[in-house]
Amino acid sequence: MATITIHYFGMLESLTGKAEDRLDIPAGWSVDQLLEHLDRQYSGLRDKCFRVAVNDAIQSGERVIDEGDRIALMPPFAGG
Amino acid sequence: MNSRYDRQMILPEIGAEGQRRLKEARVLVIGAGGLGCPVLQYLTAAGTGFIRMVDADTVAWTNLHRQVLYGTEDVGRPKVVVAKEVLSRMNGEVEIEALQVFATPDNVFELMDDIDIVVDATDNIPTRYLVNDAGVLSGIPVVYGAIHRFEGQVTVFNYKGSAHYRDLFPEPPREGEIPDCQTAGVLGVLPGIVGAYQAAEVLKIITRSGEVLANRLLFIDIWKQRHHVFEYHPAAPGHPSLPATREALQAQDYRQNCLTPANGRTVDKEAFCTLLEEKHIVFLDVRQPEELPRWTDDRVLSIPLDRLRAEKQLLPKDKKIVTFCQTGIRSRQALPLLDDFIPRENLAYIPFSIHQILAYVTQMDRR
């Protein structure tokens, strides 16, 4: 198992109802696998437009998640 | 010269040389709203040589709590006209050009003509893609700022070859997915802060000093005090969705193509496994031929995204078309390219990666 923190920004905070989450996930999960898991918890999440950062660097879905990683889900903002 | 700029010129990082560069600089500010106001004020105060500002809107009551160039008397007047009056009073040494238009594919290159830096102070996603694309094609850095309720984003695109908006957000959101200030609300001070950050990036770029926020996205949350800097990089294979030429940009419908239709047609895992049983279906691979792994199946057809518009005639019109790609991004971008050719109900995309597709195919084969 790996314990990670997930930060939700913008619209995703409204969708999940939280700004931050701690989660235990199986070791070796990729970002895509995590998103699939989160999508089951927060229906429609996967369909939203956002990028995933792991430890403050934007990563692709194949990136493997490690113990203690800080995950951030960042959508674009429109307002000005 | 009077002592107007003394306090910034005694900074060794600016100095007389930096001030001279400022005087020679030509900046385009797109949008004279919440972000545009502080950007314009600080660039004017700092002694920027030439500022072209662009906004077709008039001042509304609902603007006044955050758009601090405008007052009660100005409601109903064109923003750029009022802004020019106020800014000229602030600093008559700055040449200000006020254009009461919106940036469009038709005028954007003209607006960027003879400009050193563009500030994206717009308020909607399609215009952000437009400004980015035109900046990239014109070889001009774009200083981006965007806000949502109490949160803001700042970064610099296309600075000495750095990443740009399509590297950060390759796939556009759906129509209505990302609310504007009108829908979501905004605390007046937030664009003040984000716009001031944008102005700071402009000053650093002009004076060739400091660390420019390129390849890094600054995120601020003034309510919960969450502050982060996220690194991002140019995407390796480039962007099929970035227009290759000015003519291609001008031919694009940004309103249409930079938002995915709200009734998006996504194929989730379950739907995908059902589709695997179908015969009258084409799984359309929109990746480049060299991208691996390949999916070998009689129903798979390969047309790379950048050739899709030209080669869509290869697709059967009587079958369901389901697009896929390496990560689930381009598969979505393919839909608007096919919308006028394939009936909507026959068109969908797979939002997950080729690796997941192949894993599901293997699972189904085992049954």
C-alpha cells in the first residue's frame, strides 16, 4: 500500500466536495489507475478537463505513484 | 528626466538600462477587465513605452467591484476609452492605443503586429487558445493569468521556446464545464493580485531580469492560502491541434473547436467492453503510425489526427466510429473534426490510454 495526498483545485473541489484527501492505494498504481478509482468515488470526474501533478510536476497518466506522493488535480480557469 | 522611476531604477536588477528597455517596449493587453485593469495600471506606472489594449465591452455595474480603473460615472462607456483617459492621467509618457474590438482569428495577427509581449487578460477559454496560438505562431511570449472564485493561475507561454497553453491543457474543456466570473463569482481583490503577478512577469521579460515564470504554473488560493508552483514542459510530439500556419489559424472556428460539446460522448470501460462485441464499428486510431503499442484488430483503422480532416472520407458513414489514442486526449480532439461528417449518435471517443484499451481487450479475450 502507498499513502498519498490528493489536492483538488477549481471546479474539482466543488465536484468532490473537498480540497484535500488522504488515500491508501495499492503499490505500483499509475495516475490513470488512480483516476479510474477516483471516478468511481466521484462520478464524472474522469470526464472533466484537468491535468495531474505529482509532487508539483505535471505528469502523464502512465506515471507510477509512490508512497507519500502529493497528487494535484488542476483544471484550467476561464475567468478574467 | 524627472524622478518618476527613481525607486525602481535604483534596483540594480532594473537600473537605467532596464528603464530604457521599458521605454522601448511594446505590449499588447487583451482584455481590460478584472485582470487587465491592474496589468494596465502597473505597466503604465512603470513607464512601458507603448501599450495597445483591446476590449469591446462597456463598463457594467457588476464590473466595478473588481475592475478598478472604472467608476460609477463610467457605467455604459467603452472600457478602453475610459481606461485610456485614466492611464493617460497616470502617466502621459506612455503611448496608449485603445481598440474597442475583441480579439478574433481575423484580427489577432494585426493586433500582435510589432508587439514584444502579449498579456492574456481574457475571460473565456476559446479566446485563451486563440491568443496562445497566435502568440506561438508570431513568436511572441504570452503572459497568462486566469481566475476562479478565490483561486488564480499565472504562467508565461512561449518564452524562448518554453511550453504553451496547449502543452498545459492539450484538451479543451466541455462547453459550460469551466464557469466564468459571472457564473462562479469572484472576490474583487483576486484579479488584482493575479494581474499584478502578470505585470511583474512582463516587467521581468522586458528588463531581461529575474526568473520568468516559463514552464511553471503559479497557483494561488487567497481563501485557503494554498500556493503552489507546478512544473510543465513542451509536449514531445507537438500539437496536432495547434494551427500550423497563420492561414490555418484564421480558418479555425475557436468557439467551436476549443470547447468540447457539452453532451460529450465518452466510452467508459463497461461501454467499451460491450463495443468489443460489435461488428459494425470502427475503432479509429488517431495516433501517428510510429506510436506504440499498436492494437491489432480488423476493426481498427489508423488516421493520425493531423490528417483526419483531409482523410475523413476513408471512414464508413454507416458504422459507429470510436476514436482512441495514446492517452485519451487526442481521441477527444478528433470529435469536432468529424462532427460534420459522421452522425453525432455514431461518434464517440475513448478517454483512457492505449495501455488500458489493450488490458481490457485481453480481459475480454480470456472470458
